[in-house]
Amino acid sequence: MHHYHRLQELLNTHPVGAPKSEEFIEILRILFKPEEVELALLLDFKLKKANEIAKQAGISQYEVMQRFEAMADRGVILAKRVEGEPAYALLPNYPGLFEYPIMRGGDSDTQARLAELWQAYYMKHMAAELSLANPPWLRVLPAEEALTEDFEILPFEIASQMMAKTKKIALANCPCRLTEKKCSKPIDVCLSFDGAADFLAERGIAREISLDEAREVLKRAEEAGLVHTGSNNRNNLLFICNCCPCCCHMLRLVTEHNYPNGLAKSSYLARIDAPECIGCGICAEERCPVKAIEMIEDIAVLNNDRCIGCGLCVSKCPTNAISLVKRDDYEFPPETVRELSDRVARNKETKRGK
């Protein structure tokens, strides 16, 4: 079996998945040079020290570090320090192999080919794979302008407060809009935190920003009608994506691929006060990313089942006819990313075993 096919099989052991396809094999050929693949096969998704890898490979630690540092600079593997020593790990497809090389940029022809391949791979295989995640990998964070103090606000749903708990923040360009190019929404709105921010900023894939700058990013995103999403866990914020319904791989599970549970909804639901509605249509035509609102006889009407609780409709309603209320059926997300991954893996095995 060719090394690239073996690497695909190894990547497919991650709970995110990496289904086999001609497109994905070509993606791997672009991301990993032929002389790097065999060495990458010695990695897994847990950080492994360079000296341990050198022993396995039968080469010097210096050569291991040279090769892996070059790969990390391109955003195709993870590099950190463990107990003061350099260590490396594989990256899953999301977040990782799809996002980081696109964010990194480079030769325009190579970037264009990667974009074409990822689009085809997502449509043919990866969307269905991502939809298998139970719980979903991402959840909606409501627009803060839409929140009120009428009821208890869950602390892990206030994006700015979650960001305030982190030690480092980095900002990068949105890989989904860079590859899909279906809209003119803002590009520089992808936020990462702590360990991910360290890695991305160190490698020039993102740039470090302050908490105040990050809050401004959220405001810009809300103004542009982008949906805040983050990893579907309560502690240790990893990233916040600001998603459009036409480009975002995760949001498109709902808007394009008919997987209504592909994204975890927030604990809120929009409520429309019909007597206050003037029939302007802003909520239905400009703000709702999932077409949960339609105009019926010049009155906005909400489809509760489709509403993801993003709050974007609330912030632009000229008569304050829309508000957010608590859902009755909200399911709390897992505590940690590890718990989320473990639950996804178990549920995938159960589903596939049937």
C-alpha cells in the first residue's frame, strides 16, 4: 500500500474522520512531500517527543526536527514543546489540515488547486462524515447584542466572557470563504485561543491580538450577519468561527446538506411579537442564515425547528419585534474537548455497527 493511502487510513482513525477518496489522496500529496510521508506515519494525534521519533525512524533527532519543523511551518502537523522538548502530532481534517494550510497562504496555483479539491471532497464525502458527529462538533454562540438579562445567561454561551478567560488570542483568515468565494463577507474573523493560538501565531498562520481587538472582531462579524460558532464544549475555548451559510463547511450541513443536527443550536430561540412586526422583511431576507423566518401576509413567521438561536435577526429588527427566549429542550454540551471527542467516537462506532 502506498504511503499516502496509509496516511489517509491513519487520519481516518480520528473521530473527525478522513474518508478515502481520490481528492483526499491528492490533497495529501500537495500537503506532504514524498520524503515526509513515511516520517509522518510515525505520528499519531498525541504529541510525541522528537527523540522518541528519531529512535523509531533510525535517524538523528536533528533530522527529525528539520523535517517536522518544515511541516509545522506549512500547517500540516502540530508542533509544541513537552517538558521543554520539541514534540509533534498529526492534525485532524478539522480543525487542522483543511484550515491551517489555507490560512497560511502561499503559491496561488497551489492554493487554487487545494480549494478545488477540498470543495469536491467536502461535497462528496466530508459533509456526510461530519454529520455523523453526535454531539455535533460545533455549537452556535448567540450574538451578544441580542442577549438580555430577562433570564439566566449560561456563562459558556457569552463569547466575550469565554475569550476573557483565555491567555492568548490569535486572528486568521476564514478558510471556508477563501476556498468557496461565494460571498463578500469579512475574511479576517477566525479566532483561536491558548494552545492553538500559540501554534498558529508562532508559525505565521495567524497573528496575535488583544482581547479588545477580539471583541471588535465579534462586533464586526455580527454587523455583517455572520454566525458565531465554537467547539461544542463548556470549558477551554479553542476557537470561534464566524460563519456564513454559503461557504462555512459546518453551517452548510444545516443550510445545504439537510443535516439539521449538524450544528448544535444555542440555548435560545427567536420569538416574534407579531403585533410589533411592520413587515420590513429584514429578518427573513437579510439576517436569518438558515431560512427559519418567512414572510406570510407581511408578517414574519418563525419555524422553531429550523431556528439555531444565533440572534442575528434580533439585532437588526427596527421595531424590536424579535427577541431571544430560552429553549425547553436544550442539551448541555460536554465539559471538555476530550469528552466531546470520546462521545463522538463512541456514537460513530455504535451507528456504524448497526
